[in-house]
Amino acid sequence: MAYRYDRVNRLEPTHVFTDLGRALSAEVADPYWFLGRQWQLGEQQGEDAASPIRVDYRVQLTPIDPFDGDPNLDPLVTPAEAIVESAPDDFWTPGRRVAIGQAVATAADGAGQPLPADADLSLADLPSPYDVLDGSGPDGRVLFERRADLGLDDGWFPEVPPDPPARDLWNPAELAHDADFSAGGATLRLRRHDGGELDWFSVDATSAVDEQDPAAVADWALATRLTYPGSPNSRWWEIEQAATDLGGYASDRSHFATLLLLETMMAHGDDWFTFPIRGRAGHVATIREARVRDSFDDDWTLTPPADGWTLFAVAGLDATSVAVWPTVAAPLVGQVADQVDLGADEDANVLWAVERRVAGHDMPSPERPQPPVPGNRADASEQPAYAYRAGNHVPPFWHPYLIEEVDGRRRLVQGRLADLSGQVAALTPAPRSDLLLDPASGGVHPVHQIEPAAVPVDGLQLERRHVLGRRTDASPVLWTQRRRLPLAAPPVMHLEHDVADLA
């Protein structure tokens, strides 16, 4: 029997160091090789990658002046929406009309001058659901308007509307709001405001604000990285949120601006930093000076871009200025009181304005009349009798607008249809909603005219509702909001020919 023996050699390191820290330091025997490798890969072509730490700045807060000099319309206190969207008769809420009417009636009885029994003095045309009070008592608004004729003492009214009343900023031709605010010698022009939230992008300025009045105030803040859904994380091993996948957007050459934005967000998304500034609602905030201290303890002076590029730019103001408007964060919005749909009917060559809801009530949808059933056409011994039948039965609350020239301008002017269903032609009822009325017309033709460019191809919807919010001093403010919204399709009336039918 033969035996085989294998010799095995095992190498065991012998530590001559008592400190394990040197062994864990992973020393490199040839550091020049690593430097050469970094040079080949371009890793030595670096930049000053310091991060901003602190920003010292000087900010100028220029207050926006009260609108029309009215302290009740001060943007420092009153939300901008309430100033722009309010109507002159917003003071006369249903509650005030009822309460003031009762108070004046009681005071008149106590003075031995009872109110006359006149139905015109009673409550009428209250919006839903307050219409149940129509005719239940005197109307405070009517009594105030006729107080001189009725000999009513002004002291009998517990509340009186502001004098002068708020100016109506609704442009009935453009179907939008127009207003001019002033701040620091500059005019902030609001044009074609659809209604709703008003922000820095809603206005344009005629000039920059005064640089000296008021004086800029020094302050400082810490800089932080800009974060947004899908933004890259600054830490290497941090897991990013997958809720927004910027890389999942498909490449589309028709959306070149979107591709540039995605490229900037993906490649340089962690190079943007932000810092807060002290501001105040109802002011124009202007950064007059800003110095940044980075992580290398170097100071840098921030200057506006030479090309004027900025994320928040108000046309006409400095590149470092932005208008800060007071807005209502969570207003209480009432139900739609009035709703009017407008749209061009290419077949009929008119613009239809359809009243869907007036004073809180939905307009009824009338039934389309059925054509008369013809008699026995087989009897040729008698002379047939014919009756004229109009081709289209336009439902009530449909009001046409035709192209006319008004003061040298091409406008859509409200017209009235003729009702030919009876023996005598008569005009159809006029619109009930004052959204289709120009107060400056005085009820004389044209009672309402619209700029053709104000109504888009797909149509337009006008809404009016009550909104309740709070001022910055916590006092309540109630106004009537008029707002324009897009429609999916314009209202269309299908054309039919007039016919002579058998009677």
C-alpha cells in the first residue's frame, strides 16, 4: 500500500503595528497612478464647487396705495380680489335689505310717520333662497334711495352704504376686469382679469418704483437647495421619490421648450438655491443688494442677469421687483347666482348669449313645439289653406348678438328677436341678468356690446356668485364675484327654413 502526503503552505500576515487604524486607511502604494487615471478621465477639470451658506440682502418694501384713495380698498388690508371684483351694490346684501327696512319702519312708526302702503317699497327680486321673503316687508335699499321723497330721517338708518360707492371695474365689452393701482410712482395696470386669484403675474407696470422711498432694510437668510417633485437629490445614496419621473417624458420635437426645461432640471437641478426675504402683502418687494457667503468663506455679490431673465418678472418693474398681493387663502364661495353661456354660431352668423341661471334659479328648458299635423291632402276638390311657420323656434333666454359698427368700432351688439307665433309680431323678453347689460347705456340701444375678440372660438361662460373672506385685520369682507370660464363647445341653434304649411 502506498501513501501520499501533500505539503500545504499557508501565508499568515504578521502585524507589526499595534494600531489598526493604519490598516483600515487603505493606503495606496502608487498614488501617481491614481492621479494619472483621474487626469485621463477628466476628473481634475473641476470648478469651485462651494455652496452658498448665508445671504445678506437689502430689501425695499413699497406699499401699494389704496385704490381711488378709499381706505376700505387698501391692498395692505383688503384682499385684492375683493377690491377688483366688487360691485357698487355689494353693500346691499339680502340681510341688510331686510334688517334696515325693518329698522326704518319701526323708527318711522315711532315718529308718527308710518311708511306708505306702496308695493314698490316692499322686498322684491331677492336671490334664492331669500326669495321667500319677497313682499314680506319694506326694502331697506329702496327706502334709502327714496329717503328724500319719503321724508325719512338719515338717523333712522342703522347702516348706510359707503359714499362714494366703490367703482365698478367690470368691463362689459371685454367681459373682464380692468384696474390701475399705484405704488412708489409706478402704475400697476390690471387688464382683462378673468376673476378669481390675483397674483404678481396679473399686472404690468408703467415704470420702476422709486429707489429711495421708502428706504431699503438690511436682513439676512440661510440659502437652501431648490426642491421640486422629481428633483435630483444632493446625497449619493439617498433614494429619490418616484412619484414624478422627469425622465419618463417622451421626447417630442414639437415641445422644444419642454425638452430644454427637462434637460436643465436633470443636468443642473441641484445647482439652484433659494433664500427667503422678508415681505409684506400689499407691497412691491425689491431686492436692492444681495451678497452671498459660500462654504469656502468667500463673499459674492449677486447681480441681475444681463439679459433680464428671471422667474418672477412684472413687466415694467426692475428685474429684482415683484408685486405681492394679499389674497384670500380659503374663501367661502356661494352657489352660482347667475350663469350665462356665450358662443358664436357660425351657421346662424350670430353670437348667442344663453341665460342658464338667474338670481339663483335655473332657467326652465322649454319644450320644442310640434309642427301642426297637416289635414287630408288627398281631397283635391277644396282649395287648400296655408299658414306661415317660422323655421326656428328660439327658446326663451337665448339672446342674439349681431355685428354692428359702434363709434367706428366693430362690435357684437345685443338684439331682440321677433316672436311670430301669434297674430301680431312681438319682441321676445329682454335678458334678465345684468351680466348682459352695460350700465352706461342707460337702457338705450345698444344696451350691451361685446368686443368680438373677447369670446373665444369654443365659447365663454360668465358666472356670478358671492364670496366671503377676511381682511388681514380679521374683519370679514363680502363681495360679488364675476368670473369668466372657458366652455367646451359654444351654444348652437340649428337652422331651419321657413315653410308654408297646410293649416
